[in-house]
Amino acid sequence: RFGASSRLGSRVVLAPTRSTTGRPMAEAPFTLALIAGGCAGTSVDVALHPLDTLRTRLQSQEGFFKSGGFRGVYRGILSATLGSAPGAAAFFSTYETMKQVIKANAGGKEHWTHHAGASSCGEVAACLVRVPTAVVTQNMQVGRYSTLTEAISSTYRANGLGGFYAGYGTTVAREIPFAFIQFPIYEAFKKTWSAWQGKETNPVQGAACGSVAGAIAGGITTPLDVAKTRIMLEKTVEGEAKRYVGTVQTLRIIATEEGAAALFKGLVPRVTWITIGGFIFFGAYEQATSLLWRTKVW
């Protein structure tokens, strides 16, 4: 059924339960899966950071070219890299714990809603790490700060610790529907593919199903991603009220002033990131797992 579930920044990737070597991934101890997932997630964040930068700039209020255009697409990569593994750890630990709790309460039976629910709980925890990381990264991506220390110190001086959690509610509001959209599509794709070929899907086919399902879910939830970016990038001026104060209000302002199409800015790089990222994650997770087994620590 479902294997380890890890986020690529803010996107779920469903790792198959059996590796290409034939070893059931369920045999992997939690700590090994945690480390492998962190390594894989970091690999994706680093490899596809330029795409994420383009997405952020397309969604910013200032516009793509004023935010940097195609220049300096690796801005913010250090903060993104530093926050990737801790975010994956928070997600994995919460996801695995809640999955077992939900399964026990369901009498030992499994259903995709259990995984989606556990994934949503994992997101709430992971966002405690991911949102501060995203706030710093995105402000660097649009050229507001040139160094990591400047971004952190300026954000803290302007809004205190709360400044690092701008957009937390919107980010969680994006991730929960994402999970409940992706999981059933993933299940449907796997069942259809299995029926067509007359046997269970292999790990690569499972990764393909997860990537495409994630791309569809990512496209549908793009308006929430745009709202999240606007809230995180808003530069507050002392004495003035914030322009973007909530998910619904932010969506309404964007749609009213820029048109409904503006709610889907950054759609192409977002969907591309999720699709390609799924395969990079799968390959990196497999490789990391294999190397960790060889250490004979587990």
C-alpha cells in the first residue's frame, strides 16, 4: 500500500513500499527512513531551487521582472537547504505516529483517508519549521535581502518572532486539501495501471503515479500558494495596517484587483517542480536507503 510519505517543500511524495532491489521498505527502521527522507528532500530542494525561485517571483506583487526575473535564481538556497531536513524530520515523525494511532483506532484496517489525515497532521508540525524557512527564503529570492543573516535579523527587527510565521495558517490551509486531493488520485492511478497490465505496479510506476497525482493536486491548490506567497512577502510599514491579513481576504484582493487568472500565477513552475521532484526524491531516497543499509548500523 502506501510507504513513507515525505514533503518536497510543500508537496507530498509517496514513496513505494518496495524498493527496486526488492527489499520491502517496511523493513527499514524509522530512523533510517527518517534520515533517507531528509537526504532525499534536501536533494530535491537544492536541485530544483531555481524553479522555486521563478515561482516565487511570478507570484510576488511586484511582478516577475521587478523581483529579479531570471537573474540570481539560487538566491535563498542556503536557508532552503538548512530548513529542508528538519522540516522532513518533523513531518516524518508526526506522520508515522499519527498513522499508527489512526490505524489502531480503525481496528487495524487501512484506507487512503488515514494516510491523508496523518499527512495533514504531519504538515501542521512540519510547517513550524517550513514556514520560517520559507519566509526567509522567499524574501531573499525576490532580492529583498542579500544574505541569510540580514534576512533573519531584519525580519526579527520588523516583526519579532511572529514575523517568521507570516502565512502559517495559509500554508497549512494549502497542504491539507493537497493531501486529500492527491491520495485518492494516486490510488486511482495505481489501480487503473495495475488492472491494465494485469499485475501490481512496480516502484517506478508508483513514483510516476505519485508525481502526476501531486502535479494535479498542486495545480488545483495554486491559488492558496499564491496567497501564501503574498502574505509572506508583504513588507509592513510601521503605523500602517497590513494589506494581506488572511487567506480568504488575500484571495479576494488578488482576484478583484488583478483578475481571477492571477490566482494561478506560478502554476507552471509549481507543477513542474512537483512532477520532476517526485522522481528525484524517489531516486535519492532509494540511493540513500541503500547506502545507509551498507553502514550496518541498522
